[in-house]
Amino acid sequence: MAQGENSLSHPASRRSFIKGLGAAGASLTALPRWSFAEDTAAAYANAAIDWKQFAGQTIALSGAIHPWSNAITPLLPEFTILTGINVTIDFQLETSYLGALPIRLARGSSTPDVFMFTTYGQGISNGWVEPLNGYYSQRSLTDPAWYDESDLLKTARAFPLWSDGERYAVPITSEAMTLFINSDALAAKDLPVPQTFEELLVTAKAVKTNGMSGIAMRAQASGNSSPPAMGFLFSYGGAMVEHNRVAFASPEGIAAVEMYGQLLGQAGPAGVGSYEWYHVLDDFLQGRTAMAIDSSNFATDISNPAKSRVANQAGFATFPHLAGRGPVPFMSHWQACINSRSRNKRAAFLFLLWATSKATSLRTAAAGLATTRVSAWSSEGFKKAFGPQAAEAALTNLQNADVDRAKAVLFHPQSRLILDAFMIGVNEVVNGAKSAKDAMTGAAERANAAIRG
């Protein structure tokens, strides 16, 4: 990542960075003074928890191949040493995983015991996920002072709450849609970092060449591709769901998808209609696109010279906005749930407590994972691994996001259906098959008909 003269925003000072974290939901005046030189075991020994109470049990952990799974996997042997609980893992490509998991849960399987999950409304309404408030209140399982939920980002505290105040999941990462920039490509045309959607379109068209697209974003006709496009929708003033009805065919939604289609149709890569996140990331890493919009969690790969050809000229910026409005990027917390049919629920909860504790989060943050904890975000290990500019852009995008609008669709019982319908419409626009008005109106009508049953 370029710094100094090539930076896309003012480098993050410790004062501004800490101030931003405080606005994200927690005070930093009493951060724990962890250091990697400390004995890791001592950090867990400070908890009033019998870590060995489920020794001998085995839990199955499933999820997507993702920065969280990459960061937590090397630490699992230490969890086993601490607790005596064995952990088997099954991590798959995200699209495959998210397609197969509901089928498995619907069949009543008792495994996996713990799993990464996104369609919470579906899981809650079908009884697939275990309610967790009761586990948090069991003093044999939880030491509230040691776990310290006040250290969680504000969005991470709000995100898992269901309408009745119950929690069915534990947030494990924090991410928001972020603009990635190949600063050399923009500098070659003497162009500044775009701020508005119109500027983004002008810039993307200007930097597009035969060997480099102007911008890459997801456009596959699948709900898994929806996060960047939802950020456009929200930033235009639209919503995915209102009053239990699909709302993305509003004038704001149509205008947002029209802009999305123009960007990819006029400045996107060939075959962009089939793009998922890994296509977007690979194009940016290989220098095949000048700009991209996707998860802030990609910063560690983008800034890693061993993986990225653009590591030295890569920059990170806030999500674009509509002139006269503020940006509202889509944000989310990947969350982990406990299978309601698990035979090892208490052991599974102990694992989640360990995995999201301050001590563990500091270690995964040092590997570049954007965790849910203020102490981890403010740590030197995280800022070094993630990069100060990338961290500041991610934090700004998290602060600008609308948790309620994101939850309205993610927690809807028919979230998968709604997300799929939305992206089928977006895909039709990107491919030039339909106008934004026709595509989104048709998609909303089909989705609402299905919701009514």
C-alpha cells in the first residue's frame, strides 16, 4: 500500500484512529495493555471459567474459506490444549458453503456444532440456531468482566440482536464495502480519488484500457454477490426490505442499479456478469483493474507483496456517495452460530467465547483480521498487518453504514430469496438484458409474490 505522497487520504494518526474507534462504540481510555510477549495462557487463566469442564468432547466447526477461518485455524491446537476440546474443521469456498449449509441444517443434522452463517432470519425462523442469552448468563460458562462486551464495536453489539432481544449468533469479523484504488492508474491520468458515484463513473471510464478495466465489482446472479450493489442502493436512499415487503424497486433503487450497470457495462471487465468476490479480488491483485469495490477485509491480501502485484500502489478509500447525500456502504459482521441440534452446545459456546475474547482477538488481529473488538482494532499488531490507511477507510465505512437496513434483509426469514432476486435483477442490468426499471420491478414483484406464498 502506498503511503506518504501516494496516500489517498491523510495517513491515520494514532489520535485520529483512536477517536474513530471511540465513535464506533466504545471508550478507549482503559484498554488492556496486552502484548505479544505475555504468556498467552495467563490471559485465559485470568477468566473465572473452568476451561477444562468439557475436556474430551469434540466439536465440528464449519465455514467459508475466509480471513476469519484463515486466522483462527492456526490457533485451534492452543484451544484444545487450554480446554481439552478437540475441533474438527470443514471450510469450503463461500458460494458452495452457503448453498450446502441450509440443506444440511434442514435435514436435522447435529453437526456442524458451530458454523459461520449469514441468513439469520432463515435460521431463526426454522429453528436451526440456538438462542444464546441463557449461555451468556451462566457463570460456569461466562466471566462477564473478563469477556468485557463493552470492548466490542458498537455495530458488533447491535448486529446479533433479534427483535425480542435474544441473540442467536456471535459476531466474529467486521467488514464494510470499501473502494480500492490502483494509485498508479489514476496518477497516469492525473485523476483524484473519486468521491461521488458520478466521479466514479467518469474516472472508471477514463482509466480503462485494453489491458485494464476501470472498475470491478460483483455481478453474479446470486445473493452472495449482493453486498457492493446493496451499498449503492442504500447510498441512493433505498432499502432492500420495508414493512416485510421487498422495496428495492423504488425510484432510488432503480437509479442505484442503473448506475451500477453503467459502471460495469461501460468500464467493467469482460464477463463481469459472472463475477463473484474472488474474481474481483484477483483482478485487483493482478493489476487487471484500476479500481474495485468489495470487502474491507481484502486489505491484507492487497497489501501483501507475496500475493499482490499492486501492493506498493494500492490505496483504500471511503465508499462513494450520491451528490448531496452521505455514503451508506453495506456493512456486516460474519457471525458464528451454534446448531440447535448439537450434542455439544456448552462446549460449542465455550469455543465461541474463546474465539471472540480479547486475548484471541488480539492474536487474530495481528494476522490482519478485522475483528469485532476495539482493543484489537487499536493494537499495533493490527495496524501493522492491516495497514493504517486501510484500517481508517474500513472504520469510516463501518461508521457510515446503516446497521438497521442491513439487518432488515439479513434477518428476514426469506433473506436468501430476496438477495437472489435482487442480484438476478442487477445481473440483467449489467449484462444489458433489461433496463434497471424493468429488471428491478420484475425482480421485486417475483420476490414479493414468493414471500406472500
